Amino acid sequence: MLFPRQFLMRLSFLLALGSAELTCRPEGPVVPAPMGIWTAADFQSTVGSLTLTLDAAMSGNINAGFPVENVSFSIGVVSFDQPDPGTPIWEYHRLATTNTRGTQRLNKDSQYLIGSITKVFSDYLLFKSKVDVDAPVTQFIPELAVERSRIQWENVSLRMLGSHLAGAPTNFGFSEHYYLREVFQAYGFPPIDDSAYPPCGVIGLNGVCNEKDFLAGMTTSYQYTAPMERPAYSNVAFTIFTIALERITGKTYAQLLDEFVVHPFGLMNTFPSPGNDSLAVIPPQESNWGTDYGLSTPGGGLVSSISDLSKFTKALLSRSLNMTATETRGWLKPAAFGGNVHSAVGLPWEIWRPTTLVPDHPHHITLYTKGGGALMYRSQLAVIDEYGIGIIVLTAGQMEAVTPLINAVISTIVPAVDKVSRAQAARKYARRFKSSGGNSTVEVTFNLDNDSLVLVSVQRNGEEVLSSITGLWNMIMAPFAAPIGPTVRLFPQEIYENKTLQGNPVTRQAWRFWPELLSSAPSELPGQGVDASNCFSWTLGDWVHYGSEPVDRVMFYEDGHGEVVGLEVPFLRSGVLMPL
């Protein structure tokens, strides 16, 4: 039997789909991020309870998991549409009772060392400097292109350096513990001369590195792993690509930070350490406050505040980061897998994908996080793009405090935001829409089940055509994929157009249907079901068209107040249907 060439091309692609039942959904939001969440009663109730819980921990009524008398901290929850970029929609501050130096009025403008959250700003500068991020670093730093180098830097790009994929060492000098040399020897290590240590950057032995000594050290250091093999956390990588940026632009790191971050976003408390003691949160213990990080600044040497981080996070969430929306989405994509199926690494994001945060409506949620640390300072930034929120925790004092704090905030806030987003989606989208006038009548009904929006009914001239849509799919796609069941879900595609409806400005949103595959025919061959956890459904969109219109595409119309005022089903030539 002969088949058309187009049929064979399609078959060669779709045979890879397999026929196992696949329970997966598109990456991104299940329903649109909630608007004005700070006004929602469920959110207000949740943050009120969280405040009381934190108060109880600080007063000793419950175990905080850290010595509260020695820990100061600030927490902020950020929304993509908050009215004031520098004022989180919820914040909590606590000044340790043992703090005697620095500010005594802890608030959103108080300064902390933020450690490696600095890397987020540094990678942003890498993008904004308009350099070729895929060029080898030796193109800009020829001192690294020496034959004697233990690392082949010509195989390392600026992008690899910014995403922990260069295989670069973690530190230079800082990983030495010269002050513990006698302890090492007591544990059986042989005595060594001081000349065995790096010539700079070793605490207790020598001074900070200048650029020449640092780059020379990068030719004598060992690489941690091969470039692009797997993520290997590196602070020196950020120093290296910053040296390249400084040479390309003729500007210092501080000048680039001012040009692209501080001035555009109106940041008042973000700059290289040392900070302002009168505004600082300074722990009672010996700490890194007041340290000049020098060449190490791009990897972890900035001071910042809740307010400044709120401004930057809000801009990222609202796609107003002085990057295109496409560039911002690209920045949030993973560059490599992490240590397990729930973790990945980006630029410089530490990406975490838990499945248990919303037990009432279980699904994976992607958190783009970045942690930071300095002596007696820990920090955590979490960007939850699909919900349009960010969470910031800054601590000063006992360094174990950040983990119970960030866990408490994430596990409390995310379910509340999910609940509000579903309530808004139910009100706005889970409705009936009907055409008015014209040669035919079209009526479409959506519902919100435990997982997502669902297409309940599609009627044209009084006849139900939903079963016809799924029937057409199964007839056309039967040779290539498992059949689909009666449940047709739909998800937003993050595609927006400014339009006019009945003389009023509206935003048209594209959504796509998401069919659920049924199980394949039973087989007695071994290994059946082994691929059940593989998500192939993302390959199934846009395969069936009718007269140039995809049969899985619908459009919602939203007015300036965020209310849905219309629906269009282009493949049925429906025109704009009105909500009932």
C-alpha cells in the first residue's frame, strides 16, 4: 500500500509519541496569575495567620528552629501587579534583641548582604551588555589562552560561566582554610609549606587578589568537571565573565550596575559592599558586614534591601525588565538538570519543581530561586512566574534561619495564591458564552474541575459538536497516537493582542485545548507502562486545522478591569460570543 509523502513525514514524527496514557499538562500557568491578590479575602486571611505564626515563633511559643534572639530577618511577598513596585503586598520584619549595631528601625529599606543573589544581577548585566554570550571567554581575556593552563578556557563561553556550566572551580583562595592547617594535620594530612597555597585570596595568609594574580590562578586551577557536562557551582565564573564585560564596555562592574539596574529601577540600597551602617542589619556575631569583596563582588558581594529586590522582582514578573517578554521568558528557562527530577539550573537560577505545594489540586509548580550567603547572612529569592509572585527572605544572624523561614512562607503563600487564582478563573472563564444574531448560533460552556478549565459543551445551531471535535481528532490521528478521551482541557498560551470590542479597548488572549490520551491496547510484552511518566502531550497541539484555523484554539477577550467580556471560536467562524 502506498502512502503520500506528507503522510509518511507526519507518521515518522508521531510514531515517537507512543501510546501510553500520559497525565501531564503544559508548562506554565494552569490558569492566569491572579490580579490584585492582596485584596482577596483568602490571601488576607492567609498572611494574617502567617503573621501570627511568626509572632508565636519569635515569642518562643512555638519552636522556630533557630535562636530567635540572635536572628534579624525581613520577608517580602511580591506580585506582578502590585501598585508600588518597592512595597511588597505583604512583609514581615524582625530585629534580633541582641542587635546593638546598625539600624534599630528594621523595615523594607534596611540593608543586608545578599550573597549570591548578586549573581541574578550579574547575569542580567551579561544580557544587557549586548555581548555575544556564546563567544569563548578567551576572545576577551587572552591571558586565559595559555598553553600551560590546566583548563582549556577556549572551550568556555560567557553563557557557560553565567549558568554554572563552565566546569570552573568554585573559588580561588577562598576554599583554602589556612587557619585550620594544624587541624588538617591532626586529622592525618601531611605538613605543607606556605608556598603550596595560592598566592592571594587565602584568609590568614595573604591579601586579596588583583586581576593579574586572579587570572594567573585560573590557569593553574583544576576544572571541576568538563564544560557543559553538568552544573558545577562557581563563584569565580562570575568574576571571569565580569572582567570580560568590563573590558568590552570600558566600564566597571559598579558602573554597569548603576547603568542597567540601579538607575532604571530606582534602587536606593543596592550597590557593592560595604553598605551604610546606619541603615544596615548587622548581626551581633562576627560577620562579613563591611567587607570589600573586590573582584569577588559579581559572585556575591552586593548589599540590597527588601524594597529594592521587590522592585526588580516585580519588573521581572510583569515583563517590564527592559528586556523583551521573549528575552525574559528565555532567561527563566533551565540550562541543565540538577541533582534529581525536581531540580534544574539556569542563569543563575536554582530551579525547583515540587509537586506537593498544592495538595488539593496537585501539579508541579516551578520556582526559579537563588540563594545567597555571607558570614552570618543568608538570603533567598523565589520567583514563581506562573502565579505572578515572588518571595524574598533576608536574614542576618544564625545562618540556619533562612531554611525554616522560606519553607514556611512558600508552603503557606503558594496554596493561598493558587486558591485565589482558581476562584478568579472560575468567575471569569468557567461560564457559558453565546453568539447574538448572525446566520448561526454558537454556544460554548467551560467548567473548572479539580485540575483546570475544561471544555464542557460546544453547540452550533442547537446541536452538540464537542463529541464531533474529539471524534475528528481520533479519526485523523488514530494511525499516529493513542485515542483521546472525552475530557478536553484548555490552558492559556501567554499570547496577548490589543484589540477593540464594541468600541472599547480589550486584550485578546489565546488559549489551546489539551486532549487527554487514553490507555493503549493491552500487551503481554514486558515493560508495558514504563513510559507512563513521560509527557508527550506537548507534541499534540495544532495538528488538526479547518480552513486555516486550528481546531484547538479559542480566544478570550478581557477588558481593562480584567473581566472577560467575550469568547471567539475561530474554527467555527463564531464571531465574538458574549458571556451569559
